[in-house]
Amino acid sequence: MLLSHKDKIIYVKSAKTAGTSVEVFLEVAMAPHRFTGEWEDLHDVSLLESDGLVRTARMSGGLRHGRWHTVAPLRRQAVAPLRRQAVALLDKLGLGGLLRRVKAGASAKQAQPLYNHMPPSEIVAAFGPNCWQDYTTCTVVRNPWDRMVSWFTWSHKNDPGFRDWNRKEVVSRFEDFCVNFKQSKLDFEIVHFTPPIDVYFKYENLESDVRAFIRRTGLEDPALPFPTLKSGVRDERFTDTRSLFTDTGLRALKKVYGDYAERFHYSFND
């Protein structure tokens, strides 16, 4: 997740959609000095809170290295002007003690954690509904059949013997993967959340969609080659992705991503 208070943009980071590449590209468009010559330098796992940006801890090597981060400092930044007005008004009315009691109660509540692939509802919980409604929200969508192959290869890339599986074994294991796959809260909300996300970048036209968004929102186009982080996992066994699907796998995927495919106008033969 990437949020810019200065530019009033929220990037909802979807999974297996080149999400990290888009995130670092937008990060540099929002804060050009962050680029030091290599995209990999931005692919770290720490929470970023600078330059008016909030970028959650990223994933590395399939493991979450970032901690759960509280949103308290971020909320203080967003509501500071309103808080000062409230303090002045309550003091004038002789109700300063009320504010102290409210503040103590708020501090006792558990803060909304920030993490890599946050769904819209949790972003709203962290930053408030006005932030979601007033900022331009964006994310990436991808053909779900092609995306499922990426999920499969990424989840098995560190398995012993993965590179040695023959075609028959790949198809069999992939069918099991499709049958047991569960839709994430993030994917469900990308389709159904209200108010909906404003801008959807298509993975199939990713660079042109993202650069057009940067120009349209007044950001500075990095004028750099588009990054391709976390790529190169697939090999020649996965070139013809459609042939990997059995009838059983297709039925299972329709149950999971039927609404997604319809909402973003994808079909199996795209």
C-alpha cells in the first residue's frame, strides 16, 4: 500500500499483478529524489513515512520481514489542524478535561496495523473514510487465469524439485492448486468495495496505464524504464498457460474469480 497525503493518492497493492513494480514507480513519481539508480534499492521491507508518503513494509523472498506498524503517527499528521481547533474550542468552553479523557481512551484502543497488501476496508479503518473518498484510489487488475498461473509458480518456486516436474505432474498439481485456492479479502473488495476504487490499471497494458495516470494526476513521470521486479519465475512449461487448465480447474476458478472476470471484462481466451 502506498499513500501520498501531498498528492492525495492511495495505491491499493494487489497480489501477483506486478504490484511491487507499480508501487516503486509511483513512489519515485511522488518523490523523485528517492530513486538512487536501481529499482531494487527501493524494494526493501521497511515502513516508509517521509516526503508526505506512507508505504507499508514490503515482502521479500515470500516471507514478511516487516512488523505490524501502528497508524497513530499517521493519524496525528492527518488530523493535527482539526485537533488544534478542537483544543482551542474546548478550552474556551472550559471542557479541556473532556479532551484529555477522550485522548486517553483513544490511546488505549488497539491501532489499525499497516501491512503490504491491505484491502480497502482496512485502509479506511487506518486513515478514515474521508481520506478514502477525497483521495484518488488506484490498483492493478489482471486476467485471473493468467494470474492463477503466477500464483502457482510463485508459491512453488522454492520447492525442491519444482524445476524437475514434468508436464503431467505440473498439470496435476496445478489442478489441485485451483481447487483449493481461496479468494482473499483484498481481491473481493477490489471488485465489491463501496465507494469503489477510482482507477484500475490493466496488467496487460500496465506501463501505458500507469504513465497515463501519472500525467493525468500531475505527478512527475520518472522517465525511466519501467521496473520488472519479482519476475522471471516462469519457465517454458508455463508458456501456454491455457493448456494447464483442466475442466475441474476451470470450474473451481470460475467460483473464485467469476465476479472479478466479469467486472473487468476478462475471458479465458484473452
